[in-house]
Amino acid sequence: MATADLDVAALSDVQRKILVSAERLFAQRGVANVSLREIGSAAGQRNNSAVQYHFKTKQALILALYDFRLIPLNEHRLAMLAARSEHSLADLVEAYVRPLGSAVVEAAGANSYARFIHRYLGEGSGDFEPFHQRHNRGVKAISGELETRLDHLPETVRPERIRQMSQLVTAVLADVERRLEYKQMTRSAAIASVDGLISGTLAFLAAP
């Protein structure tokens, strides 16, 4: 499958099951520690070559997973940015957090993407494939504007503050995702948690 042309709407049920299973296993154990055969088995496929048949390689599978999850998030972030000609610090935080936060709430624990992306950031990408522009243009645009908006901080400090923000956001949303999966949190509590995360992230960035 050519991931640059991935049409999420055209994915078969089997392909979706494979992507969701890969996401969960990668989130739990990391890319290097999961085989394509294990992914196929977790997706309920008896054929040991099912993943290779649909996605060819682990690299292509990971890129397809990025397309599956990140392209909609990227488009959401870009749309939020496009809605205003100028962006306050609050606007930028909202555009950064809300798309993933809403996706976590709507999935109600059925997905593992927040945990997957938190592991990605925590491992410094490691064995994960690098993002393409179609995956992270929104995040890059937000990060670039944040560099300017954080003018109360020394320029040398700003990139680290933004990195810390990314770790904070994904850690909290990964935890919300996990608690939703295990019925330890209601939908309304998850929504409140995302709202609180947005307020807390804004305060964190505004701090001296």
C-alpha cells in the first residue's frame, strides 16, 4: 500500500483491525519489540503473512498508522489556525491540545493513539518512522508561533518549554485514554480533564 495515497475511508475492516492492533502493541512495547506476526495475530488474522499482504513492511505499516491518525488531527489543527488571522497564546494551546483531546474522548478507550504518541515522544522517536509534513504541519505551525508568543522567556529557554508542553499534554491524554479503556473515568470526567489540561498548559507556558 502506498501510504502517501492512503484513503482512510477506503480501508477494509481487516486493515483497520491491523492498524488498531499495531497501535496498541507499539504503545505497550515499542516498535522494535513487536513483530508483524504478533500484530496479525492480535488483529485476529490466522495467516502469518496477513500484515505483509496488506502493508508490505513494518515501515509502511507505521506510516499508514500515521496517516490513519495524524492526518485528521493535522487538518483539525490547521482549520483551527485558519479560523483566526492572529493567534493568542490561548488560541495556540487550544489548537494544539483540543484535536487530540477530543479524539481521545470520542474513542472512549477503544484506541491507543495517545499512548502510542506519548511513547514516540518519550523515546525520542527511536525505532519509529519520522513524521512527514502531511502528519505534523499543524504542530510545526503552532510550535513556530509559540516561539514568538513566549517572549517573556529567553530565546534559549523557549524550545525546551515547548518540548515540556508536548510531553505534558501527551502524558495526560495517554492517562485519560487508559482510564477510559478500563472504565475508570466517565465521558464527562474525560471532557473536564481535557478542558483542565488546556487551562493548565496555558498557565505552564505563561509561567516565568
